[in-house]
Amino acid sequence: MRVGFDARMINHPGIGRYIKNILKNLLDNTTGAEFILYGDPQKLEQFKNAEIRPYNAGIYSIRELVLNPFKKDFLDVVHIPHFNTPFFKIKNLVVTIHDLIYLRLPESRSAIKGALGKLIISNTLDRAKKIIAVSNYTKNDIAKTFPNVKNKTEVIYEACDPEFKIINDAEQKRCVIDKYRLPANFMLFVGSLKNHKNIPRLIDAYLSLQKNGLKNKLVIVGRFSPHESAILDKIKTSDALYLGEIPNNDLTLIYNLASLLILPSLFEGFGLPILEAMACGLPVIASNVTSIPEIITDKNALFDPLDVKNISSKIYSALNDPDLRNSLITYSHKRALDFSWKKAALETFEIYKQAAS
């Protein structure tokens, strides 16, 4: 079986992690297939057991809609890990849909872009032989929006990168504390500065807790989007520490140093920071909406993301109630073990065989 994989988005902060981990585990744990990867050869040179094809069409460009880089390689399956596929027919196409946020949040784009986006997604799903959704929430969202494709959609959960783990090296921790000027006690948010991440309500909850004597500082890590400048302005109204986007090895140490991860998102297709924090032994509290209750099944860790008082109350309890805190830590250790990239890769390989049959 010859499998083509569109790996152009390998440096994307979210989908890129999916690409790196699923490819590594497919190549390490499966037999009976040749893999041909399409993208920037320099970014893909780590995958020694695969053939590499240069492919530089821009993401969401007209060029990627009209090019067919896969045809000449006589592939049995083509896997594109996003909805941005060419308009023409691709033999045995497999796509991964992480979420339909582009359709669900119209404030993030114009009406014209929204209509074009829905057309591209609809075209992709119609032509796909198999669709991989990263959560049941995403699978159900796809079925609700595009009912004709629900019978070819399968759920395969993601996992966190193996480099996210418990670290006991005091010298490494001291270096990252000095590098980012981290406070002695802090809680953490990890995610892009976008409207659906609900950061303004988190800041309001944080300010409320500060007035009542909270000692833990809020540290925010994630990519800044210039068109979402109001969120950065909101962060600046507090004394929260914004670090921007940082390397994974530094983020791992910051997870190990934090007291708590808070994910107040209004919409998540999966929620990788939850598993990253859990793998580092960090207690996690998060929203009770979209896919998050699939990843965090402990209701004691969930809150209403629209209720600032509920957010602040849950933060306070997670930091100060010993019984709740200990149960959250224990839950993190156990729950992180339920997700594996090897398992995801083996399930994905079965999808390839079904698509090719």
C-alpha cells in the first residue's frame, strides 16, 4: 500500500503537532506500507523511512485548490490532515477534521470567507472515502452540518507529545524560571489569543480572586493574532504575565512548575493542552462544553465558561481545597495514560486499509 500524506502544515502550532506525532508513530509501528510525504523537504528530513516530495502550495491558497501533486505517485491512499484539499477527485482520500470552528465562529472571518470555507469543507467531506474526527463532539458536529457524510466518519483521539512529562531536574527548572522571570507561585493558561479561548472572562475571574487575596499569578502562553489585539489589551489591564509562543521544551518545564492549568475555552475540537499538562502531573480545570468533557471526565474539574463567578470559585478551590487538589492531581496521572499516539497511529492505519479496500 502506497500512502501519500500532505505534511505542509507541520509547523502549525496545533495541526503541526498532530502531523509530527501521527507520522512518527505510523512509520515506527506499522508495516506493509510505503509513505510519501508532501511538503518542505527541510522540515520533513526527520522522517527517514519515508519518501519526500517538495510541495509548496500556500495553505488556503488558490494554488492548493487546483494542483494535484499526488497523481504521479500512483497512491493507494492520500491523507490530508485538514479540510484544505484540492477541488478535484483524489483516489481514496482520507481527511482529518479537528473542528468546524471556522463555521461556528462567524466573527472570526467575513461572510464571503465563511461561504467559501463551507464550500471547501463540504467538497472535501463529500469526496473523502473516510473522515477522521478527533473527538465525538467533532464527529457529531460534522454529522449535524453535513448529514450525508456521517456514515464514513470515525473518531480517533489525539495524544500529547512524549516530551511532555514530569521533570525533576532542579537546574532545568531554575533556568526556565530565570529565562521567563516566572513568579514563585503561578497558574497557567496555554492556547492562542483568540476569542473562543475566553481569555477576557479568565482575566475577570483572576482580578476578582486577586481582590480577595489570591497569591498565585496568572501566566499566559500562546500565539498572538494581531486582529485579536483586544485580548492582549485585556491581559494588560491585569498583572498577568504573557509569554507569547514558546518552545515545547520550555513549555514542558513551565507545566512542571505551575500550580494549575485553566482552560476556559468556549470551543475545542479536542484540547491538547489538557493532556500536555496532565502528562506533566499538573491538575487541570476546564470548561464543561464541546469536546472537553470527553477528555476530562471528572465533573469536579469542570466549570461553566460563561460564569465568571463559577470560574473564580473553581480556581480558588483547585488551589486551596486539599481534597479537591489531590483528587485532580491523581486524576491527571491516570487520565494521561488513556491517550497514546501509537494507538492513534494504529487506528489511523486501519482507516487507510479500509479506504484502500
